[in-house]
Amino acid sequence: MADIFLVSWADLFSSPENMIRYGGLTLILAIVFLETGLLIGLVIPGGDSLLLATGLLAGADVLTVPLAVLLVSMTAAGIAGDLLGFTIGRRMGKKLYRKQDTWYFKRKNLERAEKFYRDKGKMAIVLGKFVPVVRTFNPLLAGVTGMEMGRFLLLSSLGTALWICSLVLASYYLGQQFPQLKDYLHYAIPVIILLSILPGIFQYWQERRKSANA
């Protein structure tokens, strides 16, 4: 943990690997919490790449935290972040839709998340965890639209647990089997992320084709 003071903030947030190496579990939990809690996911790299890097480094014994502790604490941080985002959305109401574009807030991202939320219904809270940007805006939208908190908490818990456990466990066992991958993390993570989002890209392409034909 002391190493965090030996690097600049630019270096610290330059990659998920640096966040984990220098920030340890404390910084990992903070990023998972803030990604949805305060829209930090639109600014600081995290999300899928952070989970994959965390699991890989834990499996390779670079991050010396028990797997169970890692999964439970990260899931709790994600649910807490969702609840904060939900509360902010409930208090902001429709003001969110009148917010002007800033360097971190883009209305097109909000509209993209809103379309996903509308198309997928309540399951958007679960499925949206696997979609960047949508994951960040979903708790706000749930609060703005007046979803009952108990229902939101249940869906958020399910989605967060599935998202974190699937990515962290997969990369953890990969790190155990191939510990040398930790030296090539900056190459491995983009490839894994690309493979994980290919189904979404394919679906988007199909929808564009349908629209063009129509």
C-alpha cells in the first residue's frame, strides 16, 4: 500500500494493472463503488478490464487477497455504488434529462442507456452490468423512473454478483494456470474484452441492417 505514494496520480490511473499493483484492494473497491455511485465509470478506466486484471493478478499471487474475500467485498462495493446511484437518480428526477453536456457527461450516453433500459425492462439492471456506459447509468435511470427500492436491490445484487464473479473467477483461474500472463497484462486484457463484447457488436450490426432494410 505504501507504494501508492511513490507514483503520480497519472501513472496510478493509467491502467487497471497499475490501480491494482499500487492501490491494492482498497482502491479496487473504491473504483467499483464509484463507477456507478458517482458516474466515475465514464471517466476512470475500470469496469470489465479492472475485474479481469484483478482476477488475473490474484491468480498469479501478485494481489495476495483470498478469493472469497475478493469476490464478497467487490460485490458489496458494487451493490453499494448502485444504491448510491439509485438514490441520486430518485432525488434528481427529470433534472438528469436537462443536464448539459460536459467533459464527462454526454447526453448520447444517457440516451443509449435509456434505450437499453427501455428495451430490456427490469432485467436491464442485471444484463446492463455487462455493458459499459449502460452499467454506469442504469442505477440513475432506475431511480428517476421510480422503481421500488426492494426490487432494485434484488436485481442489482443478482447482476453485480454475476458480473463480478464471472469475470474475476475466469481470469483468476487463468492466472493460476498461466502466471506468466501477468507480464503481458496490457496485451491480454484488450483481447479478452474484445471477445466479451463481440456478441453485443454482432447484435448492434444486425439491428442496423434491419433498420436499413426497413
